[in-house]
Amino acid sequence: MGENPTDLQSGRSNSSPLKQLATVIALRCVECASLYPGVSEHPRYRCDCGGVLDVEAKIHHPLQQGSTLQAGFETLATSKSEVKPFAGAHWRQLFEERASQSPTWPVNVVTQLPDSSGVWRYRELILPIPEQYIVSRPEGNTGLYPVGRENCGNHRAGHRQIGHYAGLDYLFLKHEGENPTGSFKDRGMTVGVTMANLLGARAVACASTGNTSASLASYAAQLGLPGIVFLPSTHVAAGKLAQSLAYGATTVQIEGDFDDAMRLVEQVCNELGIYLLNSLNPFRIEGQKAIGFELLQQLDWEAPDWLVLPAGNLGNTSAIGKAFRQAYQVGLIAHMPRIGAIQASGANPFFRSFLNGFVSREHVQAQTIATAIKIGDPVSYSRARQVIEESNGVVEEVSDEEILAAKSVIDRSGIGCEPASAATLAGARKLVERGIIKREERVVGILTGNLLKDSQTGIPQPKQGDAITASIEAVRRALANKISF
Ligand code: F0G
């Protein structure tokens, strides 16, 4: 079964950052609980049993000081039932101080960069790593828009339409499309590429429906490392493909779907010793936890009742659920929100498994206009199942028509998002209609990607012959037809 995680621990006082990191992190199989070293020369992405791995870290409590790396560290439990909450005041104080840094990050002041990042601000809960290895844009610091019928402030009549559509009084949308490459993937990628840096990787690779590849291409380019991305040859939004090509990643288009590309990239990375940066890589999940920490901080650590998000490969469901568990465990929040994971009905294997009480793991041949979540065999199934079960969460499905209708409400409010993100609003509305989410409950929905990622799907396209002559008379006529003052 698992290797002895102490193999790499012998050099506790050794200065090698890899050896130091190995003293505080290990990898635990989500299926059979085998334990592996957290870092090793040959990166491991799966357990011998085939299960996916989860980072288990000893967390350094901000109050406790110690001369050795081991001093003051505590291992967090892997499930909510083992939780032993203790005062979160010191954590809150630490994160508040860091968040009070100027949002315009200072150049030339390397040590302040991590505090400006919405990921590395929470570094004790993400990855305890020497700061000089961090590869950051910085990322995060995304908006949390109050859009409910009651919590939408003045001058936001457009935004309030979203609350009306969902039927919710207290709804917030966290727009992860405001990250540097336009999706939430940057939060996992900064940690993944930082690990690649620390490990001295020769190249990094991923399979993608478009956003992971755009993010990998950007962060690999920043570090000066070759990036390789595997994409389905069809159904990748043009904006995402353009990003990968523009950032200079080697782009391999596969005649197949995401699930084929995922299978192949895992094999090729193991064969050629390329560092794999899909969310199969557990350090990506650690970075994406920051979405959860940041939104909790924006809510002044008052946990919402629900967190609703689109679900494809299930990395994000796993990550945000883990963040909530850890935030609860260190005393940052008083209760864990329930998670609502929303799938497209043509790409709904997790929903099907949920319906059968997770008795069997389902697979489908995926088909949906929301190409980002067109995934039939999600890699993080077991991690996400744990999150749904322990948060008393639900999995819901929404049709393409429901996704497009919700997208048009978000777009017309002035906020905008890519199609997969709109599954959040479509799913929240459905869960309210079904009486699962109550109208007065506080709900945070995640918008995962920027409107500009996909400029076609669900967006009215200009028609040929729409242009008018460049004269004031023609402008008056055109406006008279379109607007009544
Ligand atoms: N929303 C967007 C915009 C995405 O790009 C993805 C996943 C998801 C939701 C689903 O998140 O996979 O963690 O459940 N995109 C991956 C990619 C698969 O390759 O960019 P998940």
C-alpha cells in the first residue's frame, strides 16, 4: 500500500525546501486512506488502488511560534465529524491584516506580493512554502455581488433582477471570471505552477475544456516553463483556445472529448515525466480552496446557508467543500454551508450517482452547450461525493435551455458570465422552486468564467445589414425604432 511518509522527513532541519515541505504535508488516498509522501522526486497523482489523492497538511496556528518547522503545527482532521473547533480570532486577525494591503500591489517588493494574492493571503491553509518559490499574478480578489431581492443596494436595479429570477432575498454572486485569465482556474494554477517550480519540473501539461489550459499556458509562460495542453478538437470556446495559443503553449487537439484527453494526458505525463496540472493534481485543489476562504472573509466570516456552483470534473466542488470544512475546523466560521452542485442535464454523471444515493458511480457520453462542463467521467468524483455527504448538500441538473435563460439574466444585469457559470443561477432557481433552498436563506453562487471566454453561445449576434449610414438622420431613425424616451 502507501509508502512511508516519513521517508522524506529525515531532513527535518535540512535546508532543502522540498524536505522541509515533506515534514508538514502528506498525500492521503480518498478511497482507501493509504498515505504517501507529500512531495517526492517522481510526483504521484493516484494511489496504487487507483484512487485520487488529497493533501493532508499540518497547519501552523498563527499564535504558536517555534524554532523548528514542526513546532506549532497541528494536523487537521479529514472529516467534519472529527472536527475540534478552537478560537478563530487569531486567524481572522491575520487575514484581515493581509487583506488591508493596498489592492494595487507594489512592484519590486517581492515579500508583499503573497499578501496581495487572494490565494497566498491564506497560505498557512493552502501550502506552507518559502515565498521565493511562489508564482503569482497575483490572482483572486474577485467581486462578491449582492444581487438578492433584499440585499441588493442602491443603484443596482439591474443586479436585483438576478435575485428576482432566483426567487432569493439574500443572494451573492462571486465572480471568478475576474481572475487574471478570466476563470477560477488561476487559483489552483498559481499553486500548481508554484509546486512545479519547487520540484524543478521540465514542463507542465493538462487536459482541458478550455479554461484550465488558458490558465496553465499563462502561468507556465510567466515562469518560463514549456506548457502543453490537450483539448478536444471541437466544442472549445474560441476565446479559450486563443488564450492558450497566444500565451505560447504547445496545443494538442484530440479527436475525442475531454474524457479522452484526460486519459491521454495522465498517461503521457507519467511516461515522460511531465508535471500534470489537472485537478487530479491535489495541489490544484489546495489553491481553489481560496475561493471559499475569500468569500467567507468578504462575508465577515458569517458563513452562508448555501454555496451553489457548476459541477464538471468536480475539482471545484471538492476544493470549496474542503475549504469550508477547514474554516470550520480552525474556528473561522460557526457552521458549514450546504453545497449545491449543478450539472448540465446532458453531462450529469454526478447527478445520476446522487439520485441513487451514491451507490454506483455513473458515467455518461457528455453533451451540452456549456462546453466547460461537458464531462462524462469526472476525476474528482470521490472527493466531491464526500463534500456533498458531509455538508448535507445536493446535486441538481439543469437543461441547456435553463442555462441559456439564466445566462441572459446575468448578462443583462451587466455582470455577465460564460455559459457554464450560468448553471449556478439556473440551479439555484430550481432548488428554490423545489423548496430545497428557502427564499430567505443566504446563498452564495459562483460564477466560474468571464463572459468574453465565449462570445457566441447565448449572445445575440449582429445581423448582416444592421449597419446604418454615418449620418445624424440615420442615427435618429435607428434610435426611434429601438428606444422610446
Ligand atoms: N465552470 C467553468 C467555466 C469551467 O471551466 C469548469 C471546468 C467548471 C465550471 C467546472 O469545474 O471541473 O472543477 O467541476 N473546466 C475545466 C477545464 C474542466 O478544463 O477548464 P470543475
